[in-house]
Amino acid sequence: MPRLIPTLAFAVTAAAVGLGASPALAATVPAAAAAPAATAHFSAPATSAAGYAHSDAIRNNAKSHKVNATANATPSGYGPSSIQSAYALPSSTAGSGETVAIVDAYNDPNAAADLAVYRSEFGLSACTVASGCLKIVSQTGSTTSLPAKNAGWATEESLDLDMVSATCPNCKIILVEATTSSNANLGKAVNEAASLGANAISNSYGGSESSTDTTYDTSYYDHPGIAITASSGDSGYGAQYPAASPYVTAVGGTSLSTASNTRGWTETAWSDAGAGCSAYDAQPSYQASVGTGCAKRAIADVSAVADPNTGVATYDSTSYEGYVGWQVYGGTSVASPIIASVYALAGNTSSVDNAALAYANTGSLYDVTSGSDGSCSVSQLCTARVGWDGPTGLGTPDGVGAF
């Protein structure tokens, strides 16, 4: 079984995001802004058992709402129109008839209600259980016998639901809640999502690699015709699973800011974006010609915004570590559901067997060529460059052509 990664906490510098509460939420992040300290936390339950995963969500405390506080009671961070603008995504009826599933651990009893707040705030149509747009099930498919509540994972679930809504407002959503955060239960939840007809499945979690990963690959993540994404991690260089699986699209992270260029946005590699070489999974054929520097599977494949300093707005009414309501989050937990939803927008998942499609269509990606997540003996594993690199993969979506 993969080794435990326990609950983690570390400090980051939260630059003043400078984004208002309007639906556009698209102001420049000033490079020289004052930088109040913020503590970033992975939303994961503490455990001493082996074989468990953590979520890859990081809260920007300086921009999030604390219980009984009067500040930040309205949204900060990027909203749907910013995400759609940054990645040149289609609007109107795009995504209709597609279903994106998100897999998380434990139960968020307020998931549907919190999603309603988010979608209402940003002028998105309602997505409810009653209408059939939203489905919430356990890893066995039950809608009534759901797992125990966990506040940390509840925040992850709200973030994931919000990012699917922001990226593909017309998509239906399935939330599959694993009984625990064990790799086996999360994998069973992926299988359940596939059985329920999801076109794309997002996994915003990861843990240490293990020699059993190749068995997990075929047991849980090999679903031809379904696009499966997994976050690359938030601790810089070092592979994590299931992002290391050749059957998933490993999603790295960027820092995203508005700019006075033709695109209107600019991206650099996020300093904590996960990247690395798998110790166990073989190099897939689609990576053979891009010069990863890895003898085996390399992470990441593509990327999207993940820096909590240029983070996204999310709404969660379950108090976690004293934070509740409107919050700003980053981490590759943001990027994974964005990319899963872009796959759904493309409407082409029946032809998807792994990440190979993006490697064949790099002209429809924004190549991120600056920034790094550390220092490596093989520079492209840590430093962005023209073409493939570890922190950002092949780049970020420029429309849906690569998917």
C-alpha cells in the first residue's frame, strides 16, 4: 500500500490578491503588493495508518473568512468568468449533456447548499439534486448511506464542486464520497463514478508512491473513454500517486495574473507545483518524444491555476480551522477539476484513453515558459521551459482543442 502522507501545514506568503466581489473578479495581482502572512493547510484528516491520501487544497488565510469576522465576507479570488477568460473556454451551451465526477473522502453534509450559494453569487443556473444536475453518492452508489462528516475534506468537496461549475456551468456533476481517505476506498469511488456514467473524473488528492501502484492503475484508474485527472501535488519536486498513473492526466499548477497582452493573462510555474519521475510506473508512449528526463512516467501532463496567492473564490459553510463561508483557495486541487471540466467541454472523452490527446495537440495549449518549483539535476523537471516541463507539463488550456 502507498505510504502515509499525514496532515501537513506550512507557511506561504499571501500577496494581496486584489480581486473584488464582482462576477468578473479579474484584477491584476500586484507584484509589489504588501504580503500578509498566511498559513496554508492541506485538508486531510490526521491518521497514522499507511495507505492514505491527502487533498491538494491550500487556503489563503489572508483572503478567507474567519468565523465571527467581518472581513472577507464576500468573494475574493477568481470567479467563473475569469477562469473562462483565462483559458479561452466556450460558453453558451458548451458542456450540455456532459457529466463531471469528483472523487473525495468523507461526507460534506452542506455540499448541495454551498454549491447553490456559489452558483447564485456568480449568476450561474441552479444545479440541484432535485433537478438531476447534481448527484451525491457514496463509493457504493448509495444516496442515503453516506460516509462520516469530515470538515477538512468538506472544504475540498466545495472547492471541487465550485471549480467544475466555474469551468463548465452546463455540465452535470457527480460527487462520489469515499468512506475514508484510503487509496483503496478512493479508488473504489473512482470506479463508482465511472459506473454512473461520468465523462470525466477529477481526483484532487495524492499520496506517496508504492510498488502496488501498478496494480492500482488497472484496478481503479484504467477507464478508456473517460477522462481522468489527478492533481500533481503541492510540495514541489517529488512524484505522488495517482498522478503518476499513466492512465490519468497529471495536472500541475501555475500562478495566473491578468496582463496587457493579447491573451489578457500571463502564467508562470507555481513555486510549489508537484512534479517528478515515478519510481514504479513505466514511461507511457505519449511521453517518449518530449524529453522529460525521466526513465519512467513523468509528472505533470498539463496544468492550470494553483497558486493560492492568485487563487480562486470558493464557498464552504462547514467551519474548518475556524474558517467558514467565502474563502480563497489554491493548490493543484483547483487545477484538477478545471482540466477535467475542460475535457467535458470538448465533448470528446469517448476517444480518451489517457493523457495522450494533449501530447498530440500542443498547439491548443498556452506554453508556460517561466518559473520553477525548485532546483533539479535535470532542469526541466523543476523549471518551466519551451515545451514540456515538470511543474506545468505541456501548458494550460487555450480553448478545448487539446482535449
